[in-house]
Amino acid sequence: MEAYCVKCKAKKEMKDANEVTMKNGRQAMKGVCPSCGTGMFRIMGKKK
């Protein structure tokens, strides 16, 4: 899964990506940047 790293200011492939459900019911992916180790987060959409 690709996401934007705010520290590197570039889109990168997430490492250790997990699918999570946010409080509002939307799906998201959570992982870490392979270069700097910063947490990455990408909102996917509503759960059907």
C-alpha cells in the first residue's frame, strides 16, 4: 500500500501495513515509512 510520508515529503510503499477501522466506521491503513520510520496513515473509504 502506498501512502504519503510527511517527513520525507514523498509517496512511499508502507512497511508493516495493517488495516484498521476508525471511530466513524471508515477503513484505513496504518504502517511505517521504510526510509525514516515515521508513522504513515492512509484513509481508504467507507466500510460496506
